[in-house]
Amino acid sequence: MREWHLTYADPIAPCIAADARAGRTNYLDDQAWQLRLGQPDEPAVTLETRYGGRVGLMRLLPVWFVGRRQIYEAQGYHTPPTLVAFAPDFLRLHADLTLYLRLTMEFWTMDSQVVGGRFRVHNTSDHPQNVRLDLVAQAMRENQAVQMFFLTLEGDLVALQIGRKQIGDLEPVLMLESAHSDGTSARLSSGLAIAPGNSESLRWVLASTPDRDSSIGRAYRWLSYPRWDDHLHAIEQRQAAAPQIDTGHADWDAALAWSQQLVLRAFLGATGSLPHPSFVSTRKPNYGFALGGQHSGGFKGPWGGQSLPEALFIAPTAALAAPELAQGMVRNFLAVQRDDGWIDARPGLGGQRANVLAPPLLATLAYTVYHYTRDRDFLADCLDGLIAFFERWFKRDVDADADQVPEWTSPEQGAFSHSPLLAAGQRWGQGITISTLEAPDLLAYLTREARSLVRIAEVLGRDDIQAEYAPRLDDLRARLDEMWDGHRGVFFYRDRDSHACPSGEPFFEGKGDQPLDERTTLPTASRLILRATGGLSRKPKLGCTIEGIDAEGKGANETLEAADFDWYRSSGSATTRTIWREIKYLKFHGLSRVYKVSASTVDLTQHDLSLFMPLWTGVLSAEQVEATVAIITDPNRYWREYGISGCAADDPLYDASMQNGCGGTWPSWNARLAWALMDNGYQREATDLFRRTLAAQVRALYQDKAFRTPYNPDTGEPIGDRDTLDSVVSLGWFARLFGAFIPAPGEVVITGPFWFEGDAMRWTQYGITIERSGDRTAIHFASGQTVTLKPDAEPQVVRDPKIARDPKGQPSARPVIVEPEGPIAGASDGSDEADDSDSGVPDPFDGLLPDGT
């Protein structure tokens, strides 16, 4: 496990939760813990939780007594605590209590309801030292301190009960080895007599279940369990199998490492609803408790299920650090597939469903996982389901006009929901009904899926599938070309039925009870955006009636009910089903004069970053690529100081802070666009974008001790949620720029040149170290063998010469370099692989369970 030296002033995000790979998670009651390192006049170390929202704050604080000194503030330590190692479920810190007393603190989430730790004190002096530890518990709920109760157990063991049903339904119990209490304050005390040159340790466990006796039993079993070191060794083994990156920039290294920790921490174990571990969007102290016995589903609940955009974003990290988790994401989607190919957009561990078709990114996800694991059997197992899912996207319920260009059902499904066109409940957003559009990003994803299916068929030698889907790919490309505006050099949204791209014109404003009864001819035939503002936050029982002439010149009337209006914070909007050419009468009903109402034609010319997604298809013409990249990299439009913005900076609706307009920069969208840039040969631009995006992420780690998303693209200021999956640094993005990765013990894949000009970097995993710079590439295998390559070495697989064998089965005397069939690019780039051998996948479970847990 890499040794760090991180203080409160460094970029850190130290949160821990039970590791799904250890097999001890509880989806309905998962308790995550946050470590806080204090400034000089603050407590040096506290471990905190909110028990999934049950309590305002619960924290544990170690207080030390050496002689007559009480030490708990950072300024009281001879050397304040520094974080030296971390994993998804583990933290280790070093400190010096005095000049002669060295302290190691370890914190470990054994399972979803048990956390524990160990304090080890080493005496470096020539004299015996006496030390006392007071482990203090503090809890606040609704601004009231939670009562604590001492328990005397068999063998004079003293424990501390934290509240009696004051923390929701929990009755936590804290135990400390050899503990005693003074019976007055909420702390457990234990003393250590440490001989010269020796070390002594104290272990503690806090179990938090709804039953006091259960909490006592689980805390006692873990406290008395002798094989802690076996478990901690298993944690170290899991860490050794994960990439460890040394970029020469300490803050970059920390951001990459914390990103891996957050991704792996996001997984919880399989349940009766999903057969493999699955992830949640954020796993932190105020989440994890299922009130009422179920986490909410759909797109709004962060524990509502796994989504394909998130899965694709984290797939390289998961595949490189824990291949079984990455493959499990794909298999979970296929496990909930219906007979007709339908896969829900957010299948959850609690059986939740969004009841919306998943975005067409599953074959892309499967091929991305294959790229890093190189497991052909995995692809073969998935192929039939991937094909059925792709075909499901062309059924009539998601392709209303049956033109083979499907429509999104919901903005959260996979579109850019913060665009001026789609943003709902915002005065600056149209909030158009997305199913009335045909969008280039959706068509781009379908094109990408078709390419991924062709590539998978090539890997598996399925010529029949290649022959079937090559024409489909050509057809999708032709339909994508229909959405290209050569004059403006952009892709554009179009109306689902008319295939027009109206520019949008307001034609009516009035009071809530005021009708439009003047005959009004619209500039172009278009759907209407109806808007009402005012009143209270609660949606009124509003509606709207329209009479006039439709796009075909026929008389028409339409009534929209309250259910047709999206309402948020005193503002609502709706999109008409009819395409109107002329309005004879329009009136809102159910509204008084305190409301303001308006009507306009839709504006489909508004641009946002999702319209760059066709660049990711690999089927654009040189002219289209050049024009698209020119807009992306224009600093006056999208190419901002801290990444690509949500919409162009020269758009009147642009607001970098997203307070009153479209702005923000999202790491996950930036990563996808970076993959597109690299696929089209713009590696230098992708490197520049990586540096810009990472600068904002590092700033958040310094400032907030957490990742955030989105960020202000102009200032780098964090403006979004904390520690969500789409906020992390993309390891897949970094790996493509690094130009190499380690898929298995004894094996290295070179994917291309090293793009970080002026830097020298190292990638360590499975005992192998890759060193890359502008001068050379050196691979140091665990066997002691070293292979040196040119800095611009061609894509290839390099094996440890002590493992590789010649065709006769004898050990090879020289490094074996296996030439690939074609170029190897990075995550999900549709390229050939260099070798088809299975990667060594470690057993995900450590198998070290104390009896009774």
C-alpha cells in the first residue's frame, strides 16, 4: 500500500465504508464514516457519521493523557497526525504524541454497521512510558445532545451505549479493550504501560444496529476476534492490485488516488434484486439508511440504481482496480433485461426501476470493460443481450414517427438536462418535452453502439453479425448527416415530426386569466412552449386550451392539463403535442391574475455541449470533425479555463455559476468529449483539457475535502454536489494520455505515445512499474526483469520474460512483445486488442469472517 503524507492542508477526501469485495455490506442500512484532520486549534482527529441522516452528527474523538498533559488538539501533538494510507474501507495515520511516543491510528469499516480501529503507541525512549486513551463519543440530534449510558458486561468489560432509540431506530454500542469509565462523561478509558523500545496497542469497535444486544454481540465478536491483521492484509492485497500513479505532481496523485477510492467505495454487495455488486451515485455519511425499508428509485434518488452514463464513466477505474466489479455492472443490466430486449435505465439493488429505457451505451460499456480485462468469454456471454438491447431502441414506443431515429423519453435518461433547451423549472430554460425532439447525441450513441457491436463481433469471430450491422452503421451515419448544418458547422436538434429546426419567437404575454383571442400567424410551423410563473411553490390546477391551424393546414384544438406542466419553484412549462401554424385562441385556466403567462414557439437552434457527441462516433467526415473541434476549442465559446462549459460563453443565456443561466463544467461530460477528441487524433487538446478539468477537481479537494460537480468553468469554484461518481478524475482518460496500463500480473499494454510533455510519470500495479517520459518507456516487472522501449513505441502487449514462453513451451530468454492486430486506443475506442489471453482476476472476497457476523 502506497505511503502518503497528507495533512489537513492537502487535497484529501477521507471517507470510508464497508468494501463490497469483502462481502459485508447492507444496502438498507449502510453507515459511512468521514475522517477529519483538524487545524492547529481544532481536534486533531475525529471520525464522524450521520448514520444515513438519522442524526445531525455522531463523532468519535481520541484524547490522550501523557503525564499531566491532555492531548487532543493538533497543536498539542509533537507531530500532528498525517494520513499515510487509505483504501475504500480503511485509513491509517501517523503522529507523534511526544518526542518519544510514536502513534499509529487505523480506522476500518468491518461491515456496513460496524466500524473499528486500532491505536498503536511505540516508545522510542530509554524509559517506561505510561499513556492513557480516552475515546470520547459525541452525538447531536435536532440540536440536542444524545444521552450516553454505560454498560457493565461479563468479565467487568465496560461498554458505552449511545442513546436509546434517539438515533432513529439505532442503539449503537462502543467498546474499547480493557476499558473503564468514570461513570460521568461519555468516554471509555484505557491505559498503556509501554516498556522502552516496545509498542502497545488498543483496539476499539462501534456496532450500530437497531437492537442493543445485537450491537453488543457484534462489537464484542469483532473486538475479541484475533485475525485483524489477516483482514488488513487482504485490504493491502486489494490495494496492490489497483493502479498507483506517480505523476510528479503531488496533488494530481492524490486526486487520482481519491478518485479510485471513491469509485470502489460506491459499490455494495449483490442482493436478491441484482446478482452482482452494484454502485450508488454517492456513498457518504448522510446517505445509506432506507427510511421505510426502501431507497427511492428513479433519476432523483442517489441510491436508486446503477445508470449507464455513470457506469461508462467509472468502467476503466473499476476494470483496472477490480475487474469483477466492472463486469458485474454489465451483467446486472443484462440480468434485468425483458424478453423484448428492454433494460431499465436505473435498476437498483432494492429492486427499483426508473421505468425508462436505458440509454444506448451498453455495448460501448461492455467493450470498454473488455478493453481492460481482455476477457473474450465475458463478451461472448453478453453478446445476445447486447444485440437485443440495441434492437429495442428502434421499437415504436421510443421511435414515435418510425423513421429509425428514436427519441429520448426523459432528460435524465442520458441527455444533457441542464441545457437551455431542456432545463425545467428555470426561467432561462425552455423545459421542452424531450420526446418531441430528435437529438444528435442519442443518434450518436446508437451509432457508437453499432460500431461497438461490430467490434465485439470481430473479437469473437462472428462474421454474420459484422455483415448484419455494417449496413446499419452506414444508415445511422446517413441519418446523423441529416442533422448537420454545414453553414453553421454544427449538429442541431430537430422536431420529431416535422424534422424542422425552428428558431423560437415569443408571441403572447399576459396575466393568468387573460386570453389570446387575436388571430396570430407564427413565423414558422412549430410546437409551442407554454409558461406560467407566480403563486406558491405548489403546482396550481392549471391548464391551457389552444385553437388554430396545424402544420398541415387543418383546424385543430388542444387542451393541456396540469399533469402536462413541469412545475418547480413557482414556475411551470409545457410543450404542445400539436405543431401549430396559426393560433386563433389561447387561454390558460385555473390561474388568477397574480400569475404571469406566456407562449412562444420552441427554439431548437440553442446549442449545448451534448451536440458535440457525434464526434465520438468515428463516422464523421473530415469537414465535420474540423468544424466541431474548432467550436469545442474556441476559448470564447466552450474552451474555458477549467474545462468545457455546458453551453457557449457567447450565448446570452450563459452563466458560468449556473445561477441564472446555463454553464458549469462536468467531469464526466468532459471525459466523454476528451475520448472523442483522442479518437479523432486531438491528443494534445485532450491533454490540455485534462489539466484544466483536473485543476478544478484538485481545488475542490483542497477547499472542501471532497470532489464536487459541476464546477464553474471560468473560476474553478465548486458549485455542485459532493463526492458523486460523476465528480471524480477519469482513470480511463488518464490511461489513454499515459499511453499504457497493466491488465494483469506479468503483463503490460502499450496503447500509444506518452502525451504529458515535460513530465515523467510512473504507473505501479501487481508489482510492475511502468516509467514513461518524453525520452523512454521502461517496464520493471516483479520478477526483476526490465524491458525498455522507445518513447513512441507502437501499441503492443509486453509480457514478463520469466513468464512468457516461446512456441515450444520453453521459457523465453528475451522479452516477448506481442504485436496487436490493430492499434489499441483507450477506453471504448472501438479498436482491436493485442492479445486474447485471460487476465488474472483476484477473488473478490477475503473470506475472513468472524463467527456470527
